[in-house]
Amino acid sequence: MIIDKLDSPVEGSLMPTPGGRFYTDPQIFALEQEHIFEKTWNCAVRSADIAEAGSWKVVQVGREQLIVSRNRRGEVRAFYNVCRHRGMRVCTQESGSGRTFQCGYHAWTYDLDGKLVAAPNLTRMPDVDRDQYGLRAVAVREWLGYVWVCLADEPPSFTETVLGEVVTRLGDVHHLDNYRIEELALGHRINYDVAANWKLIIENFQECYHCATIHPELTNVLPEFAEGWASQAFVNHGAEFGEGIDGFTVDGAAGVGTLPTIAPDQDRRYYAITIRPNVFVNMVPDHVIMMRMVPVSAERTIVECDWLFVPEVVESGTDVSASVELFDRVNRQDFDACEKTQPSMSSAVYADGGVLVPAEHHIGIFHDWVRDKIGSGPSADG
Ligand code: FES
Ligand code: FE
């Protein structure tokens, strides 16, 4: 079994990666959807995208489509987008707003808390329990200005899993709190459609061995990245701006000021964390870049990227294009590398995998995590 290669003892500089099938096999992808994306907390929707009561957005989580919405009390809700009558998609647009959700097939109508409130002839069917036949809800909570959802019947502890990821990487959650991400406003958003397995994108994000080769603008701003050591390999390490660099912008010119609440040792530094399974958070002195991945298939992933600034910057129409351009270029460089790697995952040459150099060994923790989650599923042996 391919994944068991990771049990091999590490000797010397090189550590094995999983074989190519790990990145191409639809059965492994299905196991990941079932045991990772449908069991853990996923960052699903930016809260401000459903700011008003009755507004909603449709998102994909694992193999399911969800409606993420806000009720009259301003609370977020998430439901399977499956009509309880005969299964039609209740919301057929990407987003919208209204006082109820009405299915377009036979007009079963649900309120903003998911309860069945109307249907043709419903009053002549008094035995129908309107809660039981309401939209099926999933667990939700808001954090960092985003709605997080979990499909599991018994969701894992948000504190232990999601916040635990932050603690592992940054040492504590306060470091992240300083950026007050939930108070920031959306300055720019780009959705990338990447022809690569989601794990290649996570692996790429976790190492900087490639930075000197493909990221000239980034290594200009963060010279230590040219050394190839990723800040994610060390707890609470922020990469320092180079001399003469005034901001996290495409040419190193000044950005848009400094977030008022960050600590002095967070100034002039870039921090990045991965919150498994689908979030990257990039923190720089004047903005935060939130990225969330939606795996579509074993070989395709949508990456939604938000650039967040203090509201005054966004409201005043301040030009943030130099900030956006830096990480947009980094993203395109990274995704291009992932897309040029994906086809080789099917090559006979890569059947037994490749290798990680010491600067990449920490990626093995991610491989172990995936393997542990999808574990001994029968189709992983296939
Ligand atoms: Fe939705 Fe019939 S399937 S009302
Ligand atoms: Fe990169």
C-alpha cells in the first residue's frame, strides 16, 4: 500500500513522499472527502458575504453542498442544500437573499432556521412534523470573520483542532488575535481554479525550498526565504523584511500603514500558518491574506483568496494593488508549479513517490496526518 511508505524509517537527508497515486486516485480522494473534509471544521464563507438576515451562499464541503445563511436574529446557520421532499437543490444560485428558502420543484418552503413552514396541501397533512422535515442543519461557528462548518454528527472540539493548529504553529492564539482579523474588511478577492490535487497545494505552502527558484518578488521582500527554509518549519517564526523594504508589496514599497493592534515584534515580518484541512493565513504588518481551498476532484482544487485591510483603507478607496499584486504573483507561481507537478503524479517514474530534503521534512507530518485520517480504509489498499 502506497501510503505505508511513510512508515519507513528516515535515514539521511532524504525522506520518502507518498507515491503518485496519493495525488490521482479517485478512491483516495473519496476517502479524504469522507474522513477529512466531512469530519473536520472547514472555513466556508466570509461572514460579511452573508451580512444581512436572510442572505445566503452555497458552498461545497466534502461531497455535500451546503447553504450557509443568517437568520433573523443575526445568527449563522448552515443546511444541506437538499429538499426534504424529493431532494431537489433548494438554492440553485450561488448566493441570494430572502425571507424563506423555497424549493423550486413542489414549493416546499423553509424558514431561515430550516423549519418547514409551508407546502402545497400541508395543512391537510397534520401528521407531518415540520421540524423533522426541515432542512438538515450542520454545526456552525464564526471565527476570524468567517463561518466555519462541520458536517460531523459530533464535531471535534474547535478549540483542540482549529485553535490547536494555531497554537502548534504560533505558540499561542494571542499572536493571531493581535491582527484582529474579524474586524478587517475585504479589499480584494481572487478565486483560482488550480489543476492540481489539494495536497500538492498544501505541501507547496509549507515549504520554501522553491522560493528562490520561482518567487523573485517574494524573496526580494523576505530575503531569508531565498535560503529555502520555510517559516512554517519553526514555531512562531516570522520572516523578516529585507533592508530597504518598506512594505509587503510587489516592489517592496510602503504598503498602507500598520495594523494598529499588532505587537512591535510583528512589525516588518511575515507569518504564515496552515489550519488543516483547508485554510492558509498569511499575516503581514498592514494586511492579512486568508486562503481557503475547496477540493473539486483528485486533480482539481478551487482556492479562494481574500486580501483583508482595516475598514478605513477599504472604505477610502486606497489603492491596495501593489499589496494584492505581490501575493497574487506568489499564488500564480505556486499554482503553476503545482499544475506542472500534477501530471507527473501519474507517471510510472513517480509510482513510488519522490523525496523530501531536510528543509521539507516537516511536510511528512502532513502526510502522516492525512494517512492517519483516511487510515485503513479498504480502498486505500487497492
Ligand atoms: Fe423540493 Fe419537491 S423536491 S418541493
Ligand atoms: Fe511558494
